[in-house]
Amino acid sequence: MSKLKFTRQADADLATLEQTKGLVKRLKAVRKALGCLETNPRSQALNTHEFHSLKGANKEKVFEAYAENDTPSAYRIFWHYGPGRDVITIIAITPHP
């Protein structure tokens, strides 16, 4: 099991979801995906893949995980491994354009 660490941006993204009444369904999907990331970041349900146009602060590979699929403006979670063992850093939680 991994420990999730949130950047300021990811914290702000999650707070916006929590405070916006019209996004309750999306918040639930994001929380479910975050739980899945904690237990198994390679879960097929997340459809995780490397996001090549972005690198972590220390040049880490960044991955994109699906919180939703087949939904307009479906939410995605951007993350990387580290720092340290068994830590996943959540970079951002955003709607897909």
C-alpha cells in the first residue's frame, strides 16, 4: 500500500471538488480512484499510462489515471512515484479537455 502525498495544486483541485455542490458525483469518482491508487496504481480500472509531456520536479515520469471515463470533461489524476519508497505524489486532479 502506498501513501499519497498531495502538491498544493492537487490539494486545491480536491478542495474545489469538495466545495462545489454540482460536482458530488465527480468527487466520489475521484475519491474512489485515489483509493485505488493507494492500493494498486497499476489497476486496470485506472487506465494508468505515462503522460509524456510532463515531468515531476525531479524529472520523474508522470502518469495519468482515469477517475472517470466516457464522460464529458472526465476527471484525470496526474501523479508520480516518490519521493521515497511507497509514496505517490498527486500533482493535479483536473477535468479532461
